Amino acid sequence: MMKTEQLKEFYESLSELNNGFTHYTFVWNQFNIDYLAIIESEPETQTNDYFLDNPYKRKHNIKFKELENEHTKTNTTLVNGMYVLIYAHFESYLKNMLDFAKTIDSNILTLEEKSDSFGEDSIVVDKVLNRIGINKVELENELIDTLDYLRLKRNKLIHTNSNNISGTISELIKNKGKQLNDFWNENLPSSLQGIEFTDKENFTEITFSIVIDTINTLRRIALEINDIIIKKLSKESILNKVVILEFQKMHKGKINGLTIERKISKFRAFCKSEFGMELDENDIGIYKSSIA
């Protein structure tokens, strides 16, 4: 199945977030290793009296014995923000897929436009699928339930002043938690590392392992959404309105003097490398018609 540019960009965003946080974790752990002896032997020493060349020493001047607690608070803030940002990237991906679909079919409504034919239309995934004409039940039940869980967890992290867990998430954890654990433990490369769908306390927690699980589950969900949208729009329409135009734009007349066989060969390679597409004879016929 074709992988859209929007999907690839989403994957790249997730990788960048993961790499950035992994780098931060590595640096902190190495700092702890390098300075453990001095921190333990001189707990009352102020950081600005020891790290004399650090330009931020005055802005973050604390005792050595307070460093671990400060790191814990910073880590919690960063992981919390990372989770929220990951979900924001996912919603941006959904909106970008709607824009992609409108490129293929100009009759598709924008996110702001409404129709009486829409059912549930309050959250972004519903809005996008409704406007493309896809029933959300085309997604596996576990993917829909996981999206609900992740979205509600995002809401919980944003509204930190509330200690209550909504009835919706309580019912999801009670009735579908075990099924979700089983599904993802079978479908993730290394099973779940931090999320425990049956545990209410886990729902309110945020750790780096939970963030990694979130990245991996959203990668799978985004791929499934990519596939059902591609199926709905049709391969022929996408070839005519996106792929062939992108190919022509990339080469800008440079292949005009080539034989038809060489042009087809280059087009096959382009489709494979840029969109993950394998072409059949019908697809080649569409391309030939575009250069006739």
C-alpha cells in the first residue's frame, strides 16, 4: 500500500522527538556518572561555586544535594510535554491527510465545514474521516479504543488540576483494558513497555516508557489511517493528481529524450522510493497516457 508524504513526515517527527529526549536522558545519566562522587561528598556545595565556566550558573544555582530532585521535576515536565506534543503531531498528521485528500477530490469539505450527514463529529479523527467519507468502524476496534485512551490521557495531562478520572476512561479500562493489552503485546515489535491499559493509576502516570509505547501505537494507527484513506481515494486518482505530477516536477523535462522503457523504469523507481508503491500494468498504462 502507498505511503503518503504526510505519513513519512509524521514518522520523521516522532523519530526526532524520540532522539531528542534520548539525547537528554543520555546526557543527564552521564553527568550523574561523572559527578556522583563530588555530589555525594559535598552535598552543600552550590552549583555556581563549582561550575565556574557555565554561563547559566547564576540562573540555576542550587546545592548539589538538590540536583536529583530538580532533575526529577524537569524530567516529569519534559515527558509530559513530549506526550502532549506527540499527540499534537498526530492530529496535525490527520489534518494533513485531509488536505491530501482534497488534492485528489475537491468536493471534500474542509475541517470547518459541516454536513448533516456527519454523525459523531467532535474530535479530529472523526472530523477528518467523516469529510473523506470513511466510516471509523473501518479501523480495527482496538485502534479506535487506543485512540480514545491516548486522547483522554492527553486531556488529563493538560488539565493537571483535576484528580478525577472520567467515567469514560474508567469504563474503557474496565471493559477493554485486557483486550488492548493483548492486542498491542501481539502487534508491537517489543510489546508494551510502559502502558498498562487495565490500570487506572497507570493512566494518570507519565514515564519515558509510556511515551515510547505512545509513539509505537500511534505509528501503527497512522499507517492504518493512511491505508484506508488511500483505498477510499483510489490508486488511479492518486497517480494522476499527485504521483505523476511530483515525478514530472522532479525531473522537469530531463527525461524527454529517453525511450519509453527508460521513462517507465525511472517512474517505477520513483514510486517505490518516494511512496512505497509497486506498480502493475494498469498503473503503467496510466503513466503512459500522461506522456502520450
